[in-house]
Amino acid sequence: MKWGIVGERKMFYLCNCESLDCRMQQFLGNIEAKLDVKGRVFVPAAYRRALEKEGDGALYLRLDTVTKCVKLYPSSEWNKLNEEFVSHINMWNKDDLRLYRQFTAGVEMVELDASGRILLQKKHIDAIQASTDVLFVGVGNYFEIWNKANFEADLYGDADFSDALQSKMGNVSI
């Protein structure tokens, strides 16, 4: 394991490879965008660059099961998530198989078009309650698309956010 640096902001990451040439995708921040009448939306340039560095043109799209957003995983991250899921279930167990089937049945592969857009189906747009304005939210190794009002309603208040950070990270020094 070696430490490496990503980007101008010098974000550190731990690399499990021989050279520090490996990079993990980082999708950070939130960026407002607009859906066109066909349901297409431009993926933010910073996110496209991260995908291009990894050679990931395909994204795996899934409605979140907890919040009203769409999650988009680069293929490398989707593969890790899928492997993790499978490692926790018995494919010969009826309930486990039903759970896995339902989880994967809701997944779609989408690709960026030549202009850097993806197409969201009407069922996804309706599920996240979006009209024309959406919000891309980077969550480290994947990103989400939200209705802005729903995203803001899902956030902690300032004091609660501080308490939650303290609770999870209070004894970690950076």
C-alpha cells in the first residue's frame, strides 16, 4: 500500500498497487443541470473527466432504495458493489436470490452520448420528482441525480450535521 495525491487540491488516497499511477474516481460537490424535453442531461464536465481517465464510458443507473435519487456508478464501481452484494448472499437460498434479483432488475446501463449527455427514462424522472432542474451530487466513487428540493430536505441541519460528524469521526485526526 502506498499513499498518492489526486488533483490540485491534493486529496490523499491509499493505493493498493505497485505504482502511484492508479487513481480512484472522485465525484465531489453538487452541480445544477437541466433536463431537456427528451430527458437528456449533460453530465458535469468534472465527472466526465473522471470517467474518461478511467476509460469508463458506461454507467450503471439505479434508483436509490432509501432516498428519492438516481445513483450512477462507473462500471468499475458497479462491479465492486455487485461482488460485495453477491459475497453476502447464498444464490441457492430463495429469499437471497429474490433480493438479488430485485436489486439487479432495477439496474440499467447508460452511456454518455457524443455530447456528454445521458438519457433518463420518464420512470426515473418521475421517481425523483424532477421537472427540468436537477442536481448532480458527487458521493466519492459514484454520483447521484436529485430533485434539488428533495436533496435539500434530506440534508442534516447545521447542528445535527456537526453532531453526526463528531459522532462518526470525532476521534479521527486528519
